[in-house]
Amino acid sequence: AFGYDFSDHENVDKWFQRTKKILEPYGYEEIDKKGASMLASVLKKQ
């Protein structure tokens, strides 16, 4: 997720690692990349 280091936020980091592991069989990297591109596009318009 944008390469953000969640380690300072223990609960968020645990949730993120669980989510990432669950999504790996479904193409996590592709899902993350697509979502990041969509978010970046929205943010650039603002």
C-alpha cells in the first residue's frame, strides 16, 4: 500500500498482513497496484 511502513501502528500492521496473506492467491500485487493507481489518479485531480 504505497510502500507505507505500518510498523508503528501495531493493530493496523497486523490487519494489513492478514489481508495481504488472504489476497495473495487472488493476485494481491495486481489488486494493490490497480487500487494504488486509482487512488493516485483521484488525488492528482484534487
